[in-house]
Amino acid sequence: MLDEALRELRLDSRLTDRRGWIDRKELARALAELPDVSDKAALPEQPAAGESAGESA
């Protein structure tokens, strides 16, 4: 019953370094199952022509 309840939980990346918490194969499987959301990433802002990165407007 406990195993069934634990399967429903999402992977908590803060616990991956805790010894004995998750097997490396299980971690690799869980990471492979994560959806690809790279299309939602925002592009960094580009400075306007003639402005350097250190100058402020």
C-alpha cells in the first residue's frame, strides 16, 4: 500500500542526493519521463544597437 502511494508522488529533486532515497536507475527513468518544455523558455533580451551591456538608459 505504501509503494502505491509513493508512486503517485512527484520526484523531488532536493532528495536525489540523499543516500538510499532513490536508485540511480529509478532517477534516470523519472528524469526521462519529464515532459519537454523547452519551447516555453524565454529568450534573453538583446541590447539595442549601439548600447553595451554595462550601460543603463
